[in-house]
Amino acid sequence: MRRDSWYVRLGVLSAAGLLAFGPSDNIAGAVTANIAISQKNVIDQNVFYDSTKTTDEEDMNIQSAITASIAAISVDTTTGSALTATPSLKADNTQASTAPADGTQQNVQASAVTADGTQQNVQASAAPADGTQQNVQASAAPADGTQQNVQASAAPADGTQQNVQASAAPDQKPQKVSKQFQKLAISIAKDFVYVRKSASTGCKAIGKLHRGSAGTILGKKGAWVKISSGSLKGYVKKEYLATGADAEKLAEKYGTKYAVLKKGTSVLNVREEKNTSSDIVTQLPEGKRYTVKSENADWCKVKVKGKSGYVAKEYVHTKYSFKEAKSLTKKIKETVRSYASENKAESLISYAKQFIGNKYVWGGTSLTNGTDCSGFTLRVFQKFGYSLPRTSAEQAGCGSSVKLSELKPGDLVFYKRGGRVHHVAIYIGGGQIVHAAGAKWGIITSNMNYSRVSHARRILK
């Protein structure tokens, strides 16, 4: 019976050795050191047996059994690992079956209550130093209520392999995410990530989501997230997006905070100071967004029409706005339109220059037989599908207004006399115009500023 108790102790010590060291230590060191320490503690404290009731022969057998088991549990130190747990034992319940040193297997089951009141359960099968394999299964429940499970097979120092698998499932509560960020995705790409028409890198890119820009999550498909951002709806690789709690952490960095009046608040006073006794700077109507400069628990500092002041936080909601995805399709269309317009302008100017040197005729509209200034512009633009009124005064209201500093070739330039438009010319770039200048000059090119320019209009699109 006493020898059986020692074999039980041997099994518990072996398992406790596994539990005593952290994952970064090897199993051999854990078991060897812990058995040496625990042996003395157990004998001194008489936890497992009464040493005064054993014979010298039994003691010698016990010591030999411990030594043999230490050798059997030694493992390859390059791959060893162990659990971390509380090694100090105060009470125990043990069941054991053991076999003599003939190479047959020993099995130990033990449960131990540590000093903090948590329970550890160990199952172990160990074989002696004859090279047979040993397996250990252990579950430890530390004081935080989380559980750790380990399965291990270890072979002695004869070079055979040992394997350890461990899994830990801590009881973590999910982080609480504000409502605005539950469906928000922020780009964390180095520069930008493409928004694609479908969930594949092989499909067409329809836009770019630059770093810090955001979209609303519409759904998920494998490694892709479908978002809505600006005028776009498409797919982005989820590895380039921050969502949920991660997105909320980036709000201050990439977002612009704004305030809106709560439902039921039609007008809100903006105070000079953070109290209701201070002067009213202005008032905020509902239905608009107001930029928030700063805030505390009770007040928000907002900026309205160049003025700053404070509003009571109980009457507003604060949210964030973010930059949106840029459409590649829109950019391409604008580029094509611009290119077509430039080409059309070049063609129009080239056509107009063909008639340089032809005569000026007041009231005429013939590019070859004679025309006045407005007849010249009328016929040139008519060639390219644009219909202009007959006189320069009427043409002065066509198209769209353009600043003189932003003139492009093909724009119409107007001149006044006595407060009334009396002449029109076609801008050809470089500060030059082509026009039917008068009876003395006919159709010519000249400096745009030969006379003071009144304004300009853009006809070409």
C-alpha cells in the first residue's frame, strides 16, 4: 500500500512538474526540478504518507522509482513545453493503478486543489526508462475561470520525438462598439485600395478608397467586404479595412466630428462660454451639421459661419464624417470629355484660321465673301454643331461664364463700347484671338488685349 502511494505521488509530481513551468520552458527541466522540490515538501509535511511508517527497504524502492521516472520523462529540450499553473498543493484526492518495473504501463489520475481554491485535474500514463512512450493529458482551471488543455506525448533521451498541443480559451467579453461604427469600414491601406465591381482581383476596379477614407458595410463575401462609399458600391479586400472597435479607434485621426440637433430641438443657443448665463453668440437651426472643435461631458464647442461658441451636449448628437471613395469611371469620363473638348477646340481654331485674310463686310456671314465679327463666330461654330444668335450682344449670353484667368482655346471673348457689347472674337491661346476685326483689317489674329476685354463665355463642351 505504501509503495502504491509513492507511485501515486510520482504520477502527481510528474504532472505537477508539467503544470509548474511556463510554455517557454522544456518539459524535462520542469519535471526534474519540480519533483526534487516537491519530494522534500511532501516528505516534510506528510501530505501523501507518514514517513515514520515505512521501512528502509521501502524508502530505497521509492527513491529508485523516482529516479527511474525522472529519466523516463526527460525529453528533447529543443521541443519541450509545459503548462503554466499554480504548483502549490494544499489538499488532494488520488486514485492510482501502478505496475512494477517490468516495462508495463502505469496510469495515474489525480485532482488537486491549489492554494487559491481552484482545482487541477491530471491524467498521466508513464513508462519507465526502456524507451516506451509516455503520454500526458492535463486540464488546469486557474483562478480566472479560464480553461487550458494540453495533450503531450514524450519520449526519453534516446532521440525519439515528443509532441505537445495546447489550447487556451480565455473568457473574453466582446468590446462594445458605438452604433456609428458597427457598419463602418475605414481604409488602412498604405496609399489606397481599389474598390472592385465584384469580389475578385481579376475584375474591373471602379474606384479607389484612400487611406483614412471610409464606407458603409453592406455585406461580406469570404476575404472581401462589400461597401457603399460616395457614389460607389463595390468590394474591398478586408485585410485593408479597419472595422468595429478598430475603426472607432481611428475616428479621431481620420474623421471630422460634427454635431446635429436632437429630434425635438428646433433651435439651439450657441453660448460665448460653457454656461447658460453667458451671452448668446448665435442660434443653430435643426437639419444641419456643425463642426465640433472640442467637447467635454456637458458642452461642445462648435464653429458656425466663422463664429465659435458652446452648445449644451444634452441637445445634440456628435458623429464623424469621413472622406469617400473616388470613382475611376467618373474620372475617365471627365478625362475623355476634356480630351474631346480640347480636340474640338483645336479643330475649330484650325478651321477659323483658314479664312485669315478674307474681307470684313458689316452684316455679312460669308467666310469667303465677307463677314462681320458675329457672322464670323456664328459660321465657325455652326461648322461644329453649335447654333449661335446673330449679333455679338446676343452671343454674349450664350454658354457659361468663364474667368479671364481661366480662358481656354475656343472660348469667346467680348468687348464693350459705351456700356454695350459691340465686338466678339475667338480665343486661340497664348493671349491671342482670331476675329473679323473691321473693314480696314478683315479677318486677322491679334493680341487679345488690343482693347479692354469685357468678359468671356465658354461654348465648347
